[in-house]
Amino acid sequence: MNVTFFKSKDCPQCPRAQQVLEETIEELGADISVRYVDISTQDGRIEALNSMVMNTPSLVVEEEVYGKDYLLDKSRLKEILAV
């Protein structure tokens, strides 16, 4: 599975969300590839707009956007990643 994690250098919750994401993937032992996109860059902003991402941190899984409520909660994150 491929997922995209959208972050920003000015986002105070992004480092914690990234940590929770990486820990959750490791705990699941799943074959999940994460691509990181920084919306602080022009290319990142364009990709965020194309993916309908409005806030950071956000995770796109199979064209569905999940925000910080999922990214900061391992149990909810496991539900969307355990496919």
C-alpha cells in the first residue's frame, strides 16, 4: 500500500503525527510505503490542492484524506491502514 503524508515546516503537530504514523506501520508489520510531501514548497502546495488536502498533518490513503484526529490516534490509524 502507498500512502502520502502531508506536512509543513510550520506545523507544530506534524513531527508527532509522523512519529505515530511510523510507529503504527511498524507495529502492523504491513508493507506500507510512505511518501512525504512538504506543503511549504510550491510543488507540495500543488500536490496538496490536487489531493484535496486543506490542513497539515494529513494522510492520503486510497484517495481518502485523513487529518490530525486520525494521525494522532494509533487505534484509528490502524483501522485505516489495516487493509
